Amino acid sequence: MGVLVGVDIGGTKTAVVLGRPRNDTLEIIDREVFLTEPGVLSWRHAVGRVIDTAHHLLRKHAAEGPVARIGISCGGPLDSAAGLIQSPPNLPGWSDVPITLELERALGSRAYLQNDANACALAEWRFGAGRGTRNMVFLTFGTGMGAGLIVDGKLYEGTNGLAGEVGHIRLSAEGPQGYGKNGSFEGYCSGGGIARLARSEAEKKLTAGQTVAFCPGREGLAGISAEAVGKAAEAGDPLALEIFAVSGRFLGRALALIIDLLNPQRIVIGSIYARCRRFIEPSMKEEIAREALAPAAHVCEVVPAVLGETIGDYACLAAALGAGAREREER
């Protein structure tokens, strides 16, 4: 097999990656990153930068062979079967961008598009914490909350590619907003959700005349971040620890639903969970034990993602290898 070209498109940065399968892992040959600048530069300019960067890397590593496949990872909404990016919130102006067609014409090989949660699920399943399973769920737990589903050894995308949008599930009548809905899974279990929950609790403390470790005063409320709450938790701050415990309880409640519905072998959780597991896990486990069917919970491991900061590179390359909607149609 020749080299794989991976493209990881984000609202801030885009990475172009060269890789090659090596036994049961991936070798990252090289990568380059540039600013995406949506809203400033057109999608055509950004795609042109992707193509120029890919050509540069391919010339640099010509001895590695021709392009075998191209994989693209991007936030949704998108149509993976048609290869279209359809106006993601972080990419204003990217409306029905025919990304696979553009890259196929320029690089002379088949291109495959996946939303970032699905691409990360494929990466962790093939090369990370989900290796060896046939039924696995990957949860992003980063800026937002989304899922990628591996069911019976295949990526499951649903009827029109919307399977795994778990962040939209409402877990309580009231609560921090995420995915446009109060009390949603994303509202409790995402960077933005934790920040909103922390802001609400900090405001109560400040109104009562108390101090808050991660907020110097009312003027600092707007700047509260999940990272700041995490640092306070590291230092043992009781309020920060309680915020993560609340997030863990609602994470456990959502995982119980996933366990009962899909009966997975493993649930792999990335980003904030991987970094703050010790603060989140105790209340999460209590809720799973209370809410999930015991035989299903017994066979399901909940583990942190292991690909860490490299997951974006692995994800776009895994999209080139994965069995997505477009590849199944071609078969």
C-alpha cells in the first residue's frame, strides 16, 4: 500500500498528515499545520492550501510511494456519503463544500470524509483504547460532546449520518446549556458545559460573600474555563471538585443509557475525561451502578482514550482506512 494522506479540518487550524499502516498501528511520516481562518478566507483558499501542502509533503517523501487513499476529518454537519461539508458552526461560509471531489481531482486517489467523532472512534478502535473490541462507543468530551459508534465491528452512522449525536440528549429539566438545550448531556459533559456550570456555582458563592478559587470576583465570571476549574481541582478546591462530581454523575447517567441501549464492550472517552478522570470517575461509577442493567454494565469497560494529542492525526488517517458510508456504497 502507498501512503495515506489525512486532512484534519478545524475551525482554528487544519493539519495535513502523511501516514502508512504498519502491522497493527500507524506510522506518522510527516505533518504540516496552517490556520484555517474561516470567515476571513474562502473555503476555496483553505482547500487550495490543503492541496498545496499535500503536494509539498508528497514531494518531500516521494520514496514512500503514491497516494493510496485520502481521509478527511471535520466537524459536522456533513454528508459523508456525498463527500460534502455542510456549514459546520466553526466553519462559516463552508456550505456544501465538495471536499472529496476537490482532493480526488488534485491528488489522484479516492477520498473519504468523516465527522470528527466518527473519525476519532475509528482511530481509537483500530489503534488505541478500543483495540480488540467489536462493539465500542467513543465519546469526545471536549469542546462539545459527540459519539462515534462501532457496532458489530463496523462504524455505524445511521440513516443520514446523524447517529451518535448524544450531546443533544436531555438529562435533566434544567441545567447548563449545551447543543442548544438546557440540561443536555453536552451541557454537563463538555468544556463549555463545565464552564457554564462553574460560572453558575461561582456566582452563587460570590453573591453569598464567599471567595472562589478559580474566579477572583464577579468581573471574572465570564472568563471561567474548564481548564481553570481543572487546575483548582488539582489544588483540592472543594467547589471545583464538586463541579466535576456533578459532571461525573450526569456522565454516568448518560453512559447507563448507552450501556442499556447498545450493550458495548468498551466505552472510550477522550479529552477532559482522560485528563480529569480521577475527579469524574467516582460519581460516574456510582450512577452507572444505580441506573444501568447490571449484566450489561458488568461486561462494559469505561476507559480513557489513549491517543492523546495525536488523535487528530490518527483520526484523519483512520478515515482513509475506515468503512464509512461512501466506501460501503462503492462496494
